[in-house]
Amino acid sequence: MSSGRQVPALILIIGSGVFGLSTALALCEREEYSESAIVIIDRLPFPAPDGASIDTSRIVRADYADAAYASLGCEAQKLWRGEWGAQNRYHETGLCLSGEVGAEEYVTKSYENVCTLESADTIEAFDCNAKMAQATGTEGACGSMGYINKNSGWADAEATMRFLRAKVVAKNRVRFLSVGVKRLLFSDGEGEGEGEGEGEGEGEGEGKGKGKGKGKRCVGVDLQDGNFLSGDLVILAAGAWSPSLIDLRGRVTATGQAVAYIEVTPGEAATLSKLPVQLNVSNGMFFIPPPPPDKLPQPAGQHSKGKFYLKVARHAYGYLNPTTISNPENLSENITISLPQTNPDHPLGAQPIPQQALNDMRDYLNTIIPPSSPLSAIPKRPWQHSRLCHYADTPTSDWLLSYHPAYNKSLFVATGGSGHGFKFVPVIGEKIVDCLLEKCEEIFTEKWAWREKVDGEKWAGDGSRSGPQGMILSEEMKKGAARESKI
């Protein structure tokens, strides 16, 4: 361990999403933590239907305006083409990244970065909509400029998460608890915290630990079932739920992103599955095709049981769900933060979303699949279901991978995925553990550091977002079937 730090006997990881599971896997593979017991705690049994990455698909790309993320994305893609993308989990059908004149900086920089990292003969640029529409295969495209990168594609999100969890289980070192965390436990000075937690799970790991050291420390978790669990190191990787467990105001907030699905026939799926993903950064709209009917992903999940969906979504500033809670670090104070509003009782996490979002996505679908397209019947169909995908957003869209400065390196925060963490799942666990050991590359250490608070109105993201900011979910749900398009 760096700086002579004591090896934690028991590590508690809160959250079994991309950050939580990938961290557990990397810990199991590091010699520094070979003697550490590991417990993963999640509010629901895996896979949680409303989990952000329990879904049909996610875009996999190295197409970033930021050179560091582009390079890391390229590193991840090499692994997607191997074990991680095997059994039809990854489909490298290409990505059409587009934008409008006047808002093309993100597209232009992304193009320059991938041309440096990838073979240029697999990347084709377009300076007008007509040329781009011809190349997409749907006879339509959204945007006035862009490019197609044949090195990018998409992955089945749920199948990948099942694969990741199976890798963790196979290590036979991690204990899984399906119970909500009520709050983190802290101690002042040279105190100790002890406790036990009960739950079902695979693997090994003792439910006991001690927190010792000078200064205030995080010593464990208080569970919703009335038990508590002590740990020497707590890793908070609860995604959009993270702000409910520590005060992250000005650093991380939960936003809900609109997603909807249209069922397609096996014949349509066979055609669509060969086409590139389309993403327009000027309006945030994107669509991801279904898999080929004869190449269903494994291990199969709820989203791939005999049906084929065309996914349409918006990578925007999203909806806020203001919720008043006790400050998790000062229980005598109430604070109002945005937290996810989900429907975990539905097997696909389906829930109503604002009608305006459905209208905008319908308009987008009609643009990319025009009446002249052989697939023109698809945009006329009703949505099969919809949901909100909840991001843990940060002001710059950089992740937050850092020790909390107030707790003497006993609490590590791994959150702030900002809607672009999944594609890095083959490599992100290693980066998180590098940050734990304070051995990560300087460029990422700076990006993922614990930063000063930023006023919500100044959260610009990374340039790939669009649309209005500060929309309140409950207010947007009341607006009904307004037809004014925001695309």
C-alpha cells in the first residue's frame, strides 16, 4: 500500500452497478488487497430493474472531444473486442456522431481524436445532411455535419452486467448483501466502530471490521433492516443514489434521462442490427439498434427474452427530482437534493416519462427514419415502454473518484458517471483502484479529484449535452401532450 497505509481488513462497497462491481473485481485481482474481505451492499437483489445499466444497450465509443477519455475509450474498446464483448455482448456496427453548424466543436474534436487513435480509413466525415443520411442506412440523419466511425458500436448493457457480476462471484471472495443502506456511520477521534450485518450472498467475507485512526472516520453503514456493518474502508459507488448518503451538493446530482423503446420484428431487427448508432450532440438524441435475431447476447436478461427493441433516448441535462432529506453528514439539518424516481417493481424498470420527451423522440425518429425508408413503418408504432435512466452528474461530466477529504481516507467516493461510465467497464475498475492506491495517472487524478462546489446553474458538462437545464420532473409530467418540439 502507498504511503505506508494499513491494508483494510474489511472493505464495504455500496452499490453493485458499473463502478461497484468493477471495483470489486479489480480489488480481487490486486496483490495489495489479497488479504482484504469484501462486501458489496445493494438495495435490491441483482439485477436491479431500475439500475442505470440494467438496460438493452449502451453506446461504446472512443469518440470524445477530451483526448484523455478518447484514449481510455480506445483502451476499453480493445477489451470489448475480446472477452468482454464475446457471446454477442458487443456489436461494432459503427457510430454516426453529428451536430449542427455553430455547435460542432464536440464533433470536430472527437473526429480529430479518433483519427489519431484509430485507422483513418474506417472513419468518414460528412459536411452536409444528405451525405450523412445516405451513409446511415436508414435514409435519414439528424444534423448538418458529422462523421461515421466504424470502430465504435454498442453493447448489451444487462448482459454485460451479468457477465461482470459472474466474474466477481467466480473470485469467491466477495459477499453480497441485498439490503438498503440507511446512512453511513462516522466516528470522531480515535474511536472504534463494530457491528454485524446479515444477508444472503455468494463467496466469502466476514461481516465484521474495525475503524481506527486519528481524525473523523467513516466506520461502517447503518442498514435498512436494522443491522449495521463495520468496515475499515467504505467505497461509495451508489450512482445516482450517492447524494442520499453523503452531502454532494455542488458536486454530484441525480438527473433522469428520457428513454423509450419501440418493438420491431425479427426481419426489421436483422436490418437495423447492421446499422450504426446515431448520436446528435446538438439535441442529445440518439438511437441504438437491436441485436441480430440469430445472435442474442449471453448471459440473457429481462431485456433480451424473445423481443427486439429499437432504443431512442436523449443525452441531455435531464430532469431533477427535488427531495428533502436529513443531511447525511449532519442529521440535525434538512437539505433538498435531486434523487432518482424509479419503478423497481416493473421487470424492465418501465415508468411514465414527460409527454414532451416522447414527442421530441418521436420527431427525432421520424427524421432519421423518413417515409422514404424501407423501415418507415417503425416510427408509426406506439412506444412499447419508457423509463428514466438516472445519471450521477457532475459539473464537468468528469467522474468523482476520490477519498472524501473529511474522513481520514476511510471513505472513498466512486460516483459521478455522468452518463458515460458504462463503456469503460473493462478498464474502469482498475482506474478506481489506482485512485485508491493514489497511483493513477496525473491527468486522471486531476479530472477525478474532489473539487470545490459549483453552483448548479454553471454545470456545463463536457459539451455533449443539450436542451434546457433545471427541468423539474413533477412539473414536466403535468404538462401533458404539448406538441411543440424542442429538437
